[in-house]
Amino acid sequence: MIMTSTPTNADDRKAFYDTIGQQNLTPLWEVLHGLVTPEPVHQVQPAIWRYDDIRGHIMASGELITAKEAERRVLILENPGLPGQSKITGSLYAGLQLILPGEVAPAHRHTQSALRFVVEGEGAYTAVDGERTTMHPGDFVITPSWTWHDHGNDSDRPMVWLDGLDIPMVSFFGASFAEKWPEDSQPLSRPEGDSLARYGQGLMPEGYQARTHTSPVFNYPYARTREALEQMRIHEKWDPAQGLKLNYVNPVNGDFAMPTIGTFMQLLPKGFDGIPYRATDATVFSVVEGTGEATIGEQTFSFGPRDHFVAPSWAWYRLSASEDCVLFSFSDRPVQQKLDLWREQRGNG
Ligand code: 1HN
């Protein structure tokens, strides 16, 4: 007799799986459809953290623990779909860090790359590899992988910034290393403003050779970014989904400013009513100016300055602005593009 189909004896199969399991083997056909899905499948949910709702908790953390004892006093923005995982998306970490007047967050370094985006306060500093920068709201500051960094606040006001790190990616690769500097503050070897002067003016020191994939400019001041958007608005065509959107770039090669995290600043003019948009890079937004609405999947969030929200991978979202809005955002787009994975789609308006 010719067998046209294999007998389906569930018990036989189970027994087979148990047998091969002893050799650390497992059948692909039982899991294939969950591994290779026709469209992205993940647990990341749309979410918003409204600053008015959480600022009190951030300030209360300042009464509970010092920046020095905590090492970094941060409330993690944890995605509600990924509880206990310290992730805002599958590949990225985000948190809001508080540093009070007179405090120091001690010097250390790690293989994870970090971005700071200043949300509140004026005049605290971060030091990276021997150079300090004074921070202002809307500044985008980079701590490249494996660079010494410490923060301090010599101003008379609390400062709060958004931290974005590639912690889940580094963990995925099993490549986390960290160490502490023996003192709270690292020694300074260059004057403040040195990096911006050398690399941030469309100029480059003669013979300069990049040693890493991260931009040598480590503070992109908001005043310049805002000016660029305002100038562009005079003649640039608006993207129907994203308005006027700029990428922060590494001036050495025009690539993203950080190798693992793409960073963006966009302007939505008053009355903007964006068409639906989705992309495979789940994106974290920090509202700098203005009020508007983000409809992400089934949920509509009204937002204002200092609010944070997240749009998951491949979820449709629409942005609208009731006043001129400026939004900072970040995602894992550089990595997805390097891997030929990144896709975007615009819907009908
Ligand atoms: C870190 O080093 C900082 O340097 C902030 O400010 C948040 C979260 C996890 C691991 C290291 C910082 C961090 C972090």
C-alpha cells in the first residue's frame, strides 16, 4: 500500500518530541508559524506618560534617594505590554532622570549608548570623555558607547531629562560591560564647546579620522534645531504624515548621529492633520512645544509639552496639532536599515 499521508498520532508525536528533547532537539513545524509571521507580532502597546501626572512622582523620588546613592535617579518609562522588562519598546529603554541642585551622578561607563533629551530645568551639565556641556530644554546630548560620563547640577533648579538607551539590544547581543570611575567626576581635558566648534559647523579638523560610529558632536543645542525647522518652514513642502521632520546626523559621514538609535525633530504647524502612517521602528516621542493629538491604533492621546508617548512597530498612527508643535523622537531605525528590515507606509488621508 502506498501511503499518501503520514498518520497523525498525537501520542506518537509527543513521545518523539520527548525523545529528541533529550538531545536538545525540537521540531520546527510546531513553532514555525509563530516564528515567521506575515506581519510584525509583538507585545508593545501604545502608551502616554503625561508630565502633569508624573512630575510629582519624579520630584518625590528626589526626597527618597540621592542621585549619588541611586547612581542614576530615574523613573523608567515601562511599556505596559512589557511589564518588568525595563523596556519602552522591544529594543529600547527610556526613563526620566532627576538631578537636583548641588547633586552629582557619579562617573561610569558602559557599552550601552545613551541619549539625553532635556525636558525641564536649565544649566545642569553632563561630562563625556573629558568635555562638559551645559544643558538646556530641547537639547539632544549623546553619551557614546564606552565613554566615561557623569552629570551634575550647579544651577538652583531641578533638572529632568529623558534618557534613551539601547539596553535591550546590547542585552540581546550579550555584550554588556560596565565600570565605575574611582571618583565622582572625571577629569576635564577640553573646554566646553570644543566638540561643537570642531565638528558642528560644517567643518572638520584636517586629517580627522573617526574612531567610532557615533557623532563627534555630543550636544545638538535646541536653539539651532528650532531655527533650522523655522527656516525650512518658509519653503519646504510638508510631509502629509510627518510635517517637517529632521534627522540628527553624524557630520563625519551623514549617517544617524548614533549607531543604534535614530533621533528626529519635527514641526507640525497649527492645524496640521496628518494622514495615517506606520513604520517598523517603534518610536518614542517627547513633546517639546505645542498641543495636539496622537491616534495610535485604537487609542487617541491628547498631548502637550513634556509629555511622552510611544507608537509600536507597524501600528498605524496619526498626528494632529492644535498649535504649532515640535516633537523630538527616537527609534531603532539605524539598526533596522543596516539589516535591510525597515519599512514604512502612508495611508489615505
Ligand atoms: C545610565 O548610565 C544613565 O548615565 C541613565 O545617566 C540611565 C539606565 C541604565 C543603565 C545606565 C546615565 C541608565 C544608565
